[in-house]
Amino acid sequence: MTRLLRSRSRRSDLMRQISSAFLPFAAAFVLTTALAATAQNDGGQDSHPKLPAGEGRDVMIRVCSQCHAPEQAADQQLDKAGWKDLVDQMASKGADATDAEFDRIVEYLATAFPVAK
Ligand code: HEC
């Protein structure tokens, strides 16, 4: 009887040790997740506040950051043909992406930075 009790209490000590060892990790995980969610609640604006949210934004940032800040684009306002020309120029300078990616970038830019009315 005594033996059984002792072994049970030893097991709960172990559980307590495991859970207190795990607690910092659990806390860190919750914190990281919360921070990530906060960053996304910015509308995905993170470190590029001049680039509005939109389809193709990620690929644009990735491709157009290869040589200069992607914000270069935020100074221009072009129609779709104009953006296509500009993206073609960047491609001829060596921008590295597939045709499908360049198309998505043109779509994004034409929506995010249209001709001023
Ligand atoms: C291979 C390097 C490279 C990549 C990748 C690149 N660019 Fe450029 N970009 C340049 C260089 C170099 C200039 C400097 C101006 C020039 O030579 O006309 C420039 C200039 C610009 C300008 C300013 C043009 C002007 O007339 O003032 C814009 C806007 C621009 N880039 C947009 C983009 C966009 C959008 C992308 C993504 C599709 C992109 N760039 C990707 C090299 C690159």
C-alpha cells in the first residue's frame, strides 16, 4: 500500500518536472504565434509600408528586391502596358523570374500603382 502511494507520487513529480521544463517553450511558442499574427494584421505591410497589400505582392517583393528596394516602383504610376514595359526593362537588366511571375508582378503593380486620375 505504502509502496503504491510512493510510486504514484513519484510519477506526479515527474509530470511536474516535465511540464515545468516544457512551459518556457510553450510560452515562447505562444508569443511567437501572437507576434506573427500581429504582423499579419498590419495587412501584410510589415517592412514595406509603401507597398499596398494585394495579389502578387510577395512575388513582386522577392523579384524586385534582387537589385534595389522594391519601393522604387512606388514612385511610378503607370497603366498596365506601362508596367509591362518597365518590368520587361528590369527583366532585360537581369531580373530573375518566370514569365508567369512577371505577369503576376505586372498585375500587382497595375493595381497597386495605377495611373493617377
Ligand atoms: C537585375 C537588377 C534589377 C532587378 C531585379 C529589378 N531592377 Fe529595377 N532597376 C534596376 C536598375 C539598375 C535601375 C536603375 C535605373 C536604370 O538603370 O534605369 C532600376 C530602376 C528601377 C526603377 C526606376 C526607373 C526610373 O525610370 O526611374 C523602377 C520603377 C524599377 N527599377 C522597378 C523595378 C521593378 C518593379 C522590379 C521587379 C519587377 C525591378 N525594378 C527589378 C535593376 C533592377
